[in-house]
Amino acid sequence: MRDRYATLKHLESLDPKADHEEIHRISSDREFPWDYGRGLEVAVWRTCCVPAISEVLDGTGEFALRAQKRYDDTRILLGELVRCGYDSERGRQAVRQINNAHRRFDLANRDMLYVLSTFVFEPVRWIDRWAWRRTSEAERLAAFYFFAGVGSRMNIREIPTDYATFEEFNREYEKECFREAASNRRVGTAMIDLYASWYRRPVRDLVSATLPCRLDGPALDALGMLRPPPWARALNHVGLRAHARAERVAPKVMARLLTRPTARSYPGYPAGYNLADIGPHRTVAPVRQQPAARVERLKDGAP
């Protein structure tokens, strides 16, 4: 049996600041492809707990009318940044697409900073609680440096210069800004409907019942959701712990079993697509088409 911790040893030999793009790419795409995706879903979900953010999302109608496409756009663009690097040709194009999409949103810098923070900390928290091993310090710091680099290229100001300060901002912001609102409920419910839609009944019904278990009390209150019943929490716990054990001993088998279409809104993805087609707007100078032969099918949940 191969050394399941060989990749971790390699990551710990790298410099978290100088090599943050390589560390984050390997960690999210190879070590924790499924768990990292679930952490990102929680990250997006938690942003809906802030009325200032949910009102903007609700007002655009994106989640009510095109929830799957918005989800796909986020995954594709983030995936380009992770795999290619944010200063590569494709990475710069992805940043332009992200900035084009966000121009429609009237969000304060502090709100954008919070959204950025969730992309750092929620995957880490999910992995540390539910994955087959906890994150290393190198992986946590690499995630911070990676998204700090992305955020600066999105013109987000006042990004903290260290992990601990940014995490403190994340927690204090949530204490201050998580408030129940009708827009929270509408967008949060749309996300449950989206996540559950990927499964057939009766699995879909079980997924709908257990999804709220991924959120803590303050988030559930802000979304106007009831606490999940004990049986749902038990099922959620058993399922995620079983996944972690299976992932530890048979990662390749689990990857095959859990692979789903990575972008349902774009038939044929990941082969033969233009970055300029991703998102609600197109840029005037699209990067050339991605050759189908050079694109590997992504594992479900990988960015």
C-alpha cells in the first residue's frame, strides 16, 4: 500500500508563502477534492446569512432563476485560478471574468472581504472536522496567501497580512452581521434546492434533511431554518465519518464513485470551452479555447 501521507510530507517541505499556489493546488485538487468542494459550498451558504449580501443576491434573481449556472461559474473560474495560477494568462482572464460579474453588485469592501475570508476558512474548517486527515499549517497558510493574492487582484482593500488576523475578522464579522432576513431565507432555500437537485429520490429527500446539519446555530438562525432533528444529525455524522474512512484507504475508488458532472450548465465541460463564455458577461479579449486533449476531467468538488 502506498504511503497515504507522502503528499503531505511533500507539502510540508515547501514554503507556505513562496509556494502557496502549488501547495493549495495539490491540497484542494489532490488531497481533498470532495471535502474541499463541500467546504466551498458551506462558504457560499454562510455569505447568505448576511442581509447586506443576501439582498444583493436575491435582487439579481441569480439564485432563484440560475442557481446552477452561478454555482458552475464560480467553480470553473476558481478552478482556473487554482490550476493555472492567478498571474497566468488564463488566471488573469478568470480574474477579469470574476470582476465583470461583481460589477453588478453594490457590496461594501468589508462585505467583499468577508466573502473572501469564507473561501479561506470554511474549507479548512470542514476538512479539519470531516476529512480523512486534518489540514497542516502549510496548507492553511497557503490557502490564506492564495486568496489574499486573488483578493488583491479583485481590488479588495484592507486584506489582513496574516492568517490569525483574517480569521479573527471572519469571526467578528459574523457575530456582528449574521441577522435573520427574508432575503437570507430565499437565497438559502434556493441553495438547498440546488444541492439536493443533484440526487434522485429518495436520496434527494435525505440530502435535503441533512444539509442543514452542515451549518451551526447562528447560521441556521440567520437563514430562518429550524434545527435539524437528531436522526438527521446522526445520519449526517455517520455518512461523513464513513466517507472519511473510505477516503483514507481507497482514494481512487472514492474519486470514481463520487465523480459527478463538474459544470452542468456547460455541456461538454471541461473540454473545448472559452473562458470568455463563463459568467454573466463576456470580455473583449478572450483567452484562446482550451484544447480538449489537454484538459483532465475534474473530480467532483475540486475547484
